[in-house]
Amino acid sequence: MPVYDYECAECGAFELVRRIVERNENAACPQCGATARRVVIGAPSLSGDAGGALDESAGSYGMRHSGSCLCCR
């Protein structure tokens, strides 16, 4: 399972191993039990597009199909 970053207003940052479907749900801080929100950090664009815009063929995760994969045949 993936590890996600959360931020407690009282205690600071912590990590949790969660299922993907639970990633955006608030989490309880392991130290004080307060509600903490997930920290989302944008990754830099590697496409060369300064605006970071995805082309229309990009999927929801920004992945592009090369035409050689099984789903493009």
C-alpha cells in the first residue's frame, strides 16, 4: 500500500500507509488524535510544457499511451 503525507496543526507532519481510495480522507494524528489533512505536493512537469498542461490524450494520472501498449491496439 502507498504511503501518504498528512499535516497535524498541533504536532506537524506524519506519514500513513493507506489504501488509495482512502488517500484524501482526513486522518487522525497518531500523537494527539486531532484531525489532519493530507499534504498534496505537485510534481514538476517533465513534458517540456512550461504551463504543465496535459494533452488531451493524457489520462487522469497524466500518463500518455505510446501506441505500443495493449490498450491502444
